[in-house]
Amino acid sequence: MIVFSQLKIYSQIFDSSDLYFEEAKKDLAEQNFTKAAKMSWRGLQLSPTDLDLKTILGKSNLELGRYDTARYVLKQVYLKNRKNTDVLKYLVTIEQNTKRYSDAICFVNELLEITPYSKGWHLRKISIYKEMGNFEEAERGLKRIYQIYPEDTEIKQAYNYIMIGDGDKAIKEKKYDDANDIYKVVIDNNPGNKQAYLGIIRNELLKGNPESALQFTNRSLLEIPDDRELVEKKIGLLEQMGRHAQAITYINTLDKNKFKDIYATTLPYLMQQSAGFNEYNDSYETHKKLAELNGNSESQDYVIKNALGKGYDVDAEYFLNKAIKKSPNNKKLLVQEMELFKPIKDKERYEDKVMINHEKFPDDADITYAYNRIMFEKAKQYVINQQFDIALPILTDLVSFPDFTVDAEQQIFGILLYLEKYDEATDQIDKLIGLDPENPDYLLRKSTLYQKMELFDDALEITRSLEQKYPLNLKYPIVYVQQVEAYATYLMKEQRYSQVIPVIEDGLTRENNNKRLLDMAINASSAMKDYEKGISFSKSALSFYPENKNFKLKLTDLYTKNKDYGSALAILDTLKKTYVYDRNIKNAEAEILFFRARNQEEEGLLDEALVNYDSAFSLNPSDEGSLMRMVNLHITQKPYDESLKFINKKIQKNPTDNFLKYKKGVVFELLKQYDSAYYYQKFRKIDNPFEQMEFNHTLEVIRAGELKNSLAVTYLKATSDSIAFNTSLASINYRKIDDKNTYGADVNYAARSSGVGVQGGINLARIFTETLYADAGILLGSRFFPKFKLYGNAYKGLKNGYEAQVGVSFDRLQNDENYYTLKLGAARTWEDIWLNARVSLMNTNIVLFQRDNNGDVVTETVRDPITNVATVRNVTYAQNTFFANLMVQARINVNPRKDYFSVIASGGSAPFDQQLEFQENTFLKFTNVMVGAGYKYTMTPRTSILVDGTWINFKSNQSTFFDTNTGTTKILGVLFTNQYNLAISIVTRF
């Protein structure tokens, strides 16, 4: 039952592509990818251009792991709609899975053009670079995305990891201030980053600032309170600074269960170190006892103040609570309580105290500042969470407080920039510049804004002015180069290659070893086909990075395109010594040999081209371009039997190569061995299902070539300006193939208002060699046809698709006039085009009436010698006449079925007399001017239909007279006559 159910599902037939789409869409959602592919393919049979069906077909093949088919189908959709993010997403997955990383990066870049702030695609790009092994670009990309998402946890973590490494490197290089700056950036980004705290503590100790190191240790413990390493670090610092009592006090605040060893070992040691301390001589302890005993207010103030100052938080909280119970509205005590919680980072209690105090004392400057600070931090958190609608009103209120004006305005600018409200962001940055016109950071932000708005020239102008104003600050040249990189990338995407070169050269004046700029300069030069400039940039890049394989390969590519194949191969020789087993090097060498071979092919050096194609294929068997051109060149330039031997040798080495088998079938087709041609051409593999359908029809046509008999039936209608010469013509032509001989018989039937004519004949064609064949025949006719016609033609195939033709014929008309014709022709065949030109030369003696000076026909009386009867007859004379005609015709194949469109044009002397000028085939080879066109359509593999139409313009001599003074016939009047022919033929094999 399951099998029958499955068969029923897959046999669903609809009469609408929309129904197939809905079914395929449902199957895709259910992850039934095989069925989804089938349904979408069937829908495309009804609607071949439906992009939705193609998208589902591509997605289904992607999920099934058929990457080549998926790529082929999805790229059709992509070329029609480059903004389709789903298709671009699928193509990225395909190219990444098939390790075509450069194409994957290109598609990710297109997605980022559509959604420039998509974190996911930025991270995807970074991961692809990592897969490629291009860690430099991956790190560069991470730093860039951090500028876009500075508050994103995942990105911030990765960014901080890189920054810590930079800080450690700065310490090793004894750049302590730089190291501090780096660690502080990490701490600002992530206050709980332990490695950053340890780095800055170590740095401060190396600088000789143990007090500063202790401050950062205290700050770190506020974020990571129970971290053993930090706890031990603080105790060690206090001991080092001789603050044993403070260390003892701190240890007593620790959890005894977590730090048993510190209580058991470290605490006794410290107590021993401070054993000489006299508790009763310590004024703090004295005041503490007094405040405890009698609540002395001065002692209480002293204890609270010192406890807060020395970090005795337990004592401070105890005495503050005791004092506030007595005076709950004492502003001083409430502020001190508020400050108590701030350093120990009990954030929730601290904020509660600030809010309560702000309500009680709204005009107090310190409390208001603390309140505003809390609101500002909350607004920043809202910004991080992208809750801009909540953050903006808070920040707008804070702008009115001088202590927060600048920070709030900066946050508002960041929000507007993120939301891509560039006009408002421009007003906002101008407002910041108005607050501090000399602040270079604001100008730099404006430059960055212009960069995001793709106003690159304006951005560079601002950064350039900052460079000039602050020549010792190295930040601005770095930013300038980064903006040049962005500008150049934009121009490259827009394919404005001529504009990108000056921009890159400007950037290289500041950083002449910039890899990315040099790489884009090389690519742009190559795209502009300015190979000399590209070679110059490549050499410059190699002067900085002499061992860089990428630049060497680009230089070989440019040498190849510049047809300097020797230099290209010389570079590869050096690379092969280093990268002995590198497949890319071998592929590059194969590509150079391929282009050298193609160039030799164009120059007519065919044997040399074949050798280089063969070498290229041997180096890179996976790239069949060399094999294809080599085989095709062999077939077109060598004898067919020699090409067959060549292909057979290749098949012996690659017995599963379907392309070679297919080409073997092509050779058999040229040899007219259609059974073998059909067998081998079936091995051709086509990914496109529509092209496969067309080719299946072609195979059937080849199979039909095995049939030995053919019959053609033709009807022609000739319409003339002269009704008397309108003609209908019917023809039947039969051919039978017998090995190298072809036998034929023809019957033509013509009808006019003046009567009918019949013509019949036989012919023979023979193939002598694969490049030489001939035909000959005889025709007998009545009325409008020649009384007798004998003809013969020979054809010789030459190299490069050329063919020569020579033919002769003899015609005797019904009035016993004889015509001798010589035909010389040439033809050229390309892949889908056949062109033929032919010159016909004819000679005859035409009988003309002799006329007197008045133009009247001269007569004479002749008496019969037997009957003595007198007869009056016209006086005639014979004039030797020469005719010439030039004809050019062409056929263009329009599909794999070999349907073709034909055109023809000819011009020359008009033959015979006026009565014969309007006949077809035999009689209309020589006309003044003739143009025409036709089309052949293959209805079935055995049967085809041809439609031809021609327009003929004749120059007719209406009257003549014989000039006795000159002895010549002169024309008295000229008339141009038109004839229109339309012929329909049906040809079938059996």
C-alpha cells in the first residue's frame, strides 16, 4: 500500500503551473525535497520562465546535495532578479559547500549591499574567510563589524579577544601607555573581562604604580567578586604595600567555605606580620568604640568618614544604618549611604537610594548628577538592546544638563546613524561640531557618516583636511586608507574600473604596501584590459610581498592575457618549487597553456595548439575546456578517420568520459554512420532539463538518418506582374541511399493559363572519400521545361570548414536552342551557420528577327522546289550571347533540432527568352535581381516542412530593331517586371 500510495503521489498531473507551484511549495515546507523538485520541474514544463518554480527547484536540489543543478537553476533566477535575498542565500550555501569561496564572498557582498547592517551576513563572510585560511581578512572584517555593532555581545567578545592579544603585544614591546588604552577599551566594552584586568594590573606594576594596580584590582573584584586569582592578587598587593591590617580586614570579608586555605594559611601569616600593632593607639578603633558605647556624634562622623575612605564597608554600612534610624531625613547621611553602595557595585540598592534621594532633594546638584548618570546608563543599555524609542526621550532630556550634553548628543547621533536616518544624523553631527568646533573626533565621525552615505569624495576631503591639520597623528592616514578601500570596493562593484584606479593610487600614496588596494588595482586593470598597468601593480605588490602566492598567480594571469606566455610560465616554475603538490599552481599552468593554445589556434598554428591543449588537459583533467577545444579542433581540421582514432585513444585513458563518447558520436554523424552516431551521442550529459528535451529530439533526428529512403513533395506558386505568366508548380522528389551511392528520381508539373508542362528525370550522387563527393542527372521536359537537360557537380571539402564546388550543365529548349553552363562555388561551415557563394557562366546562340531601318521584321519569299509553292518567312540570324550570375545564400541553425532560417540573394543576366523567364528551378537560375528567405521546421525526427519565398525583378526588352549601318540589334524600350514565388515542401524519411 505504501508503494502504491507513493506512486500515486508522484503521478499527480495538473493543467496549471500555479497548481504545481502550490504543491511544490507545500512539499518544500514538509521537507519532501525529492517531490518538491519533481513538482516544480513539471510546472516548468507548462511555464518555463516562472521564477518562483525555478527557485523551489533550485532550493530542492540544494537540499538534496545536487549542487551543480541547483547552481544552474538558481543563477537563472539571479540573473533576472539580483535583489532576491532567498536566491542569494541559497547560492552562498552552494558555493561555500562546494568550496568555491570567491563566488561565495561575491554573493555575500551582494547581500550586504541589500542589507548592509545584517550581522549574520557579516559573520558569515568572516567564517568563509576563515575556511579559506585568509585570517587577515577575517580579522579585518571582525574589526569593521564591531564598528557597526559595538554593543553586540558575540561580536564584542570576539573583538575583545583580538584586542587583548594586541595589548599583550604592546606590553612585550614596552608600549605601556598603548597597552593601558587597549585594556581600558576592552574593560569599557566588557567590564567583566578578567584577562583585561590582569593585563592592566600587570602593566601598572611594570610601570611602578602599585597603587594604580590596586585600584584596578578593586574594580575587577567589584565585577568578579569571588575570583580566586583576583582575590589573591589584591591580598598580595596589600602585603607588598605594607597594608597588613587592610589585608586582614579584607580576608575577613571573604567566604570561609570558598577560601579555607586563605583563612588557614594566609591570614595567620598576615596577623603575625602586624603583631606589633597596638590596637588601643589606633584612633579609628578608639572612635569606633566611643560611637558604639555612647553614640557620640563626632566619633560616629569620624568612623563613617574613615570607613568609607578606607573601604571598611561593613563598618560603614553598620554605623550609617544606625545614624539614619535616628535622622531619617539627614541629607548628608543619605548621600553617604548612596556613595557606600556605589563602589561596592550593589547596583540595585544604589539606584534605589539615588531615586529616593532625588525625589527628596531634586535641587541637589550631586544627587541630580547621580540620577542623570543612572538614566544615561539605562539609555545606553536601551541603545544596546535597540530599544531606540525608549532611549531617545531619555537622551533628549539629558541634553539640557551640561555634564551630559555631549555624551547624550553622541548617543543620539549613534542611534540616527544605525537607523540610517542620514539626513537627521548629518544635522546631529553638525550640532556636535557646533558644540566643539575644534574637536577632530566629531569631524572624523562626519567623515564616517559621509562614507556610509556613499559620499566618498566628501568623506575623503574631511579626512584629508584632518591629516593636514594633525600631521603627527597617524590615525587619520589609517582612516583615509580605510575609506579609500571602501570607495574602491564600491566602484569595483559598480564596475567603474576607470574611476577606481586614481582612487586606489591616492590611497597607495599613504600606504603603498596595502594588500587590499593593490589587489583591487590589479583586478581593475585586468577588467579594463589594461594589462600593462596590471602587471605594474602586480610587480609593485610582489616587491612588498615577494613570496605571496596570490599576487604571483595574478601576475601570471595578466601575462597570459597579455599573451606573454613565457613570462607567465616562468613565474609558475618558481612557484612549483615551493608548492610542489599545490593543485592551484597546476591549474594555473594548465590555464596558461590553454590560452596559448587558443592563441595559436587563432593564428592557424593548429598542430602547436593541439599539443598545448593536450598538455593543459593533462595538468588539470577536471577542467574539460582544453579537452573540448582540442577535440573540436581535431574534428574540424583533421580527417574524420584520424579524429576517430584520436578520440578512441583518449577514451582508452578515460573510459567513463561522456564528453569524449559524445564527440565520437559527432564524428560518426559526419561520416554518416548514423547508428553509431546515435549510440555514442546518447552519452552526452545536460543539466538543463529543457536543453535535454531538445537534444533528445536531435537524437531521434540522427536515428532517422539511418533510414535509406526520402520523399519530398513541393508546391510552388509564382505570381507575376503579367497574369499570362502566373505559374503553379508541383514536384515530387525521391531519394534512396545505398552505401556510398544515392539514387534519385524527380517529377515536375507546371501549369499556366496557356497550358501545362511536365518534366521528369533521374540522378545519382556518390561519396568517393569523406571530403569528395559528386552528383549527376538527366531531365526531360515538355512545354515550359527544357526539352533536355544534363548536369553534373563535384564537391571537395577543405580545411577550416571550407568546401569547393564545380559544375557543368547542358540545356536544350523546346525551340532547340542550346545553353552551356559552368558553375563555380565555395562554401564555409561554422558551428550553426552555412554560407555559400556561386558564380554561373552561361553561353548560347540566340536566334533573333532581322529588322529594317523602320524596325519592321524583314521577310523573304521561299519557293518549294517540288511543289513550286511560294512561302513568305521572317529573316533571322544567330547571335552568340554570354550570361553571368552571382548567387549568395546562407543557412542559420536556430536550435538543436537543426531547424534553420535561410536567406538568398542573386543578380545577373536574364536568361533565355521572355516566355521562359517566369519558370522555377531549371529556368530561373539567372535573373537581374533576386532576394528571398525561408525556414525549415522539423515536425518529427522523420518529417520536416520548408517554406521559401523569393522576389525576382526582371529587366525585359520589349522591342528591338536591326541597325544595318552598325549590324547590331538595338533596344527600343525597357520594362522591369516583378515575380513573387512562394514554395512549400514536405520532406519525410522512411
